[in-house]
Amino acid sequence: TLPTDLFTLADHERHALARLDGPVWAYFSGGAADEITLRANRSAWDALTLAPRVLRPLAGGHTRCELLGRTLAHPIMLAPVAFQRLAHPDGELATAYAAAALGAGLVLSTQASQPLEAVAQAMLGDAGRGPLWFQLYLQPDRGQTRELVQRAEAAGYEALVLTVDAPCSGVREREWRAGFRLPPGIRAVNLPAAAAPSASGGTGPSNGAPAGSSALFDGLLRHAPTWDDVQWLQSSTRLPVLLKGVLHPEDARTALAHGVAAVIVSNHGGRTLDTTPSTASVLPRIADATGGALPLLVDGGIRRGTDVLKAIALGARAVLVGRPIVWGLAHSGAAGVAHVLRLLRDELEVAMALTGCATLAQAGREILADVGNF
Ligand code: FNR
């Protein structure tokens, strides 16, 4: 049974903090370096102000939205978050049951700690479910990548989300200081054991590369994906390919030119490059640069229904939440994740009603007091 004092996502965070070990908490909650981007993601949503509107017709309103040819019950999706069994023994399975029950789209991480087929099964049986997508990290071995893609296709995943902002891990010293390591029995089970990364990709700077050589450029980055690999992936699958981790308007235009199905505006929750702009601040620039021709999603610091509505107003079709999933999971498993999703959706409906939006299509930039003509 759920704790009785869960009124906000912050309440979920508090309960998760009390439940998880210090190093695991550092892994889930930390960002890169000084965590400036991590904080900026949050404060940017806070800083946007909404323009309340009164006496507009709200009867018959709803939160439905269109995405990749489907109608979703609401625009709140679950971001790919690795190693969810660190938070709860049921891990990604619990998350999938919750997502299905709440009609929320789910993106499963390449680094999931449970088999991608089992997660698909947990989700696909539910008639009211949202989209089920597979997040892909291109593996140095393209044959292995193709195998992973084929497994995802066969299991019923409906799109591939290629994460492009993490050819290497960020400098995540909060994790390093806390001494985080994957415990025995938890690993990226969908990758061959030899290819499976440690959770942080390392335990600190340069683990003993000889002077004069670069651990990174001579190692991992020899296989770093390029735009050519995006094309390769598109030609090796029948599934739509989305890019996750685009932050520059020019990259969004290039993505559009490559015919990707959608772009997720993301800075990986502040876990890769520190001191990038917040996603809320770049979303409108990317929307302008792509002029509605490319469906946009956004994540990073979304913790309130008002944040969801602001994201829609700035040009997103849908949003993803990362850490809050882990919070719900950590203290209450599937029920906790479902509660997180329900809270966000309820708050979104209130925010819509009080800004005079019966539908998300009515939520344009003019509902933002700082951007529109308040
Ligand atoms: C992530 N994220 C992530 N992204 C991805 O493409 N593949 C992955 O395996 C992971 N793993 C992962 C683990 C943990 C612990 C976190 C916190 C994040 C990034 C994630 O999908 C998303 O972009 C951010 O988490 C969104 O920000 P918020 O909602 O956590 O602030």
C-alpha cells in the first residue's frame, strides 16, 4: 500500500530518498560535474509564468494528443532510465505495468535490467496502453546493434529512440564519490555480458591510461556514431527512428533533413555535458528552427502538470519524465509509478482548465505570460 502523504512528485522523491542506499541514490539523482544543467532544467520550468484565462468554454475538454499516427490519452511518457532493478526488485516490469495502466507511453532503455521481451509482454496486453518504444545506444559492433533492433521489432516495440547525446558518459563525480557500483545480479541483460557497460562507464577520470594516449578518443570514441549511422539505422529497420538528446537548433534541422520521425529535446537530465542550456530554454528555438515539420518531445526537470503544459505551449507534442519514475518505483513498485503518472496528469488537467485550454491544441505560446501578450 502507498504511503498516505503523497501529494506531489517531491513527496515521492522524499520517500525514495529514505528507501534507497546512498550510492544508488547518487546514481539516480546525480548530474554531471557541478550539476548546473541539472538545476537549470528545473528552474527554467519554474521561471516560465502562465497566463490564467477565465470564462472560456471547458466542457468536453481532454488531454488527448496525436503522436506518430496514434492518439494518446495524454502527453506524459516514461523516459528510458537504466537499471531499474536498483530501485525495486520488479524493476522495468513494474514500470511497464504502471505505464500500461495509466495509458502512458514507455521508452525502454538499452541498459534495462530486465529482458526487453518480458517488458513488452507486460505492456502489450493492455488495450488502453500508450506507445512502446525501445531506446537504442548504438553498439560498437554493428552486428550486435542489428540483433538488438531485430529483437525489439520482434517483441513488438513500435519505434526506436536513438540516444545521441552520450557517446561517452559525463563526469559524474557525485556517483564516483559515493562509490556507486552495480551490485551482483543487476546488469544490462539485453546486451552480451562483454558489451554491457558499468553503470557510470567508469569510476573516475582516465582510469590509468598511459600518458600520451587518450582513454576516450583512442577507446570508446573510435566507434562514436555519426549522422551516417542514423541513415544506416533507418535503412536497417522498418520502425520509425527518433533522435533523443538534440539541443542545438542546427542539429534539429539536420535531423529533419534525415527524415527522422521525431526529436526528443533533451540534455539527458543534466547527466552528460554540464552547463548546457535547460531544455525549456532551447525548446522554442528548436520549434522555430523546424517550423512544425518535425514532432518534438522534451524531457528534463518536468515535475508538475504546469511544467507539462508549458512544454506543450513551447512546441512539444509530448514530454518524458525520468527520475520521478524511479522515485515511485523505489518506495512502492508499480503502484508508486502509477501514482506519479496520475498526479502529473491530474495536475495537467487543472493547469489546462485554469489557463482556459479545453484541449492541448489550444495551448499555444500565448498561455505563457512572459512570451505572449499578457
Ligand atoms: C537516464 N537517462 C537515460 N537516457 C537514455 O537515453 N538511456 C538510458 O539508459 C538512460 N539512463 C538513465 C539513467 C538515470 C538514472 C537517469 C536519471 C537518466 C536520461 C533520461 O532518459 C531522461 O533524459 C532524463 O532523466 C530526463 O530528466 P529528468 O526527468 O530525470 O529530470
